[in-house]
Amino acid sequence: MSGGEQPLTDGGAAEPRSLWTYEFAALWLAALFCFCNMAIFYGFYNHLAGLGISPGARGPLLALEPLTALVCRPFLSAMLHLRNSMRAMRLGIVLVVAALASYPFVSAVPAIAAVRVLHGLGYVIWISALMTAFTRVLPGGRVAQGFGLLSLASLLPAALMPPFVEVVARFLPSPGWTYAMAAPLMLAALLFLRPLGPRLRRLADALPGDAIERPTWREVLGGLLAPGVAPLLAAYLLLLLGHTMVYFFMKTWALSLGAANPGLFFAVANLATIALRVGVAGKLDTLNPGRWVGAGMLALGLLVPCFGIAGSHALLLGLAAFYGVLLGANMPLVNTAMFRVSAPRLRPANVNLLLVAMDAGFILGPLAGGWLLAADFGLRGVFVAAGAAIFAGGLLALPVGRLTPAHSPTHS
């Protein structure tokens, strides 16, 4: 390649030299506002308890939103492509806004279930469409850095929204209104998406047809047999299963330790993650992602049960910082490891399979936690089970390091 020649994507189109193109920035800002609606549901289990919902029904209601996403995502994978991704993102946002606005007005199990299904449908349409566009605007030599920065769009709301919600909720008529107040933020995301549509259409026109077509199901299923793909999917599922058990039940545990603001746990954890991502963003693509994911999950699996023996809220916040650092190192590197072990044509599909594993983790985590509490294992038992799941995922991921040796980025 000559000094002035621009590198090419897998589809043959000129690849952007800089990570921060307009397309990347617009998608990042839209994601930032949209993830605000997910960051406020850390106390949903407590909200259901306050409505008088039986303990046996709370876990299924928590899981219903990601269950909807899990069921719908395979069908969306066959329908979404670069040209229709913008319309799909707008539709998803509108559906999520409708769901958020409904939470204050539902208190019976059937009505809550309907709103959770609507919320899950809007979310899965939006995030699947966003990832379809994101994988096409991301420079090949900045995969880990790009995913790391995209994850900041979810981490910033996760760090800032819980303590903010705890303060604002005192002035709202009911906890359901805390979810409705996120609706305007979702609508704000449409402002960043409005100028993006024509740019994505021009990008799609510049790519050959086979570059933006989805691979067949036969290709996707065959790709699961490639070395490293299935272990990474299983490891990611176990990581999210354990994480969601911490996410949904930590507020109850923090309150039992006398926390005045239980949202501070998530603020500390996510600020630690953000600090890590910002500090090492330029080095992520030079690491061995499989080895770091495996080692990080093993350490995380040992850390999580320690939440149950924390004797004070201050100690719990100290553990939250370590939790945020370990979790923050794992998420973008899982995506990078999947890119490394996947055939180029299957990379977008396999990233979507990681999202399927995420959906399954968000279903199984609250269900498992709810069952453990119903069986009188207590919150300590929930944290032990969460740590065991994450540790098992680390054992699966660690051997993938043989397939993902550290290297320097292809281009800066």
C-alpha cells in the first residue's frame, strides 16, 4: 500500500483513517442518550415489590424485556442491513418511548408484562440496527478502541443515572415516574440520527452488494464450529448472567447495609470502568483479548462473592471500584476476541450472537436470583452463584488466548 493510499474495508470501500468520523460520533451520541433508559432499571425489583407483586412473579417480569429481545433478534438479523438501519433505529426509539411513558400507569402483572414486552421490542430493534451501522463505520484497526468507546455510551448513564434517580425519585408521585422521565432523553437521540440517514445511504451505495448482505443461516451456524467462537459465546453468557444478578439485587443488599443512596455502588463501579477505558483506550488493540478476558473473569468470579461479606457500605463501595475495573476490561475485549476468531464475512453476525448471549444472560440472571431468594438462599447465596457463573466463564475463555495473540493495530 502506498503512503497516500487509504486502507479498505472488507467490503472494498475506503476505510476512514480516523475513528471519530461524523458517523461514529452521531451513533455514539445517540447511544449515550438511549442507554439512559436502561440505566434507571437497577431498582425495578424493588419497584415490583412496592406494587405488591409476588416474589415468584418478580423474576419473570424482570426477564420479560430481555426475553422479548432474545426471541426477536434472530428475525431482525435476517431483515436488517445498512440501508434500512436508520429507519429501524427510529422505530425502536419510538417504541421505547411509548413503553417508558406507560410504566407509571401499570400495576397489575398482565399490564406490566405487556409494557415489558413493548420495551424489549423497541430496545432490540434499536440496538440491533445501531450495531448493524456501527460495524460498517468502524475502522478495522480500531476494533477494541471503537467498542470500548461505544461502551462508554452505556457506562456514563450507568454511573450517573442511579444516584440522580435516587434524589429525583423523592419528588415524584410514584417510582414508575422515574422510568417515564427517561422518555425525553430517548427523543433527544433522534436529533443526532436525523442528519445521519443520508450519510449511511451513501456509504451503502459505495459498498458492493455482497458486502452488506447478511450471511445465510447455514453460514452463521457453520461459523459456530470455528475454533473459539462457541467458547466466547458461552463465556459471555455466563459473564452477563452473573453481572445481572449483581445489577438487579445490589440495591436491596446496599440498603441492608444502611446505604443512604444505594445508587452510589453503580456510580463508583461505572466511574472506575470509565477511568480504565479512557486510560487504556489506545492500548486495547495491542492486547491478547482472549487471555485477558479469561483472566479478568476468573478474578471477577472470586470478587463477586465478597459483596456478601462486606460489613459496611463503605467497604462495599471499595469493592465496587474493583468490580468496575475488572468488568470494564472484559466487555470490549470480548468483542475484539470475537472479531479475531471470526471469518471477516461473519464478524457482524457473530457480534450479534454476542448480543443474543447478552439477552439470555439478562433473562437467566434475574430468574436465577429470584429463585434463589424464593428458596431462602439469601442475597449472599445470590452473590456466590453469580461469582461461580463468572468464574466458569473465565475457564471457558482462557484457552481462546491461543487463537488471539497480541499484535499491533494494522493502521493507526
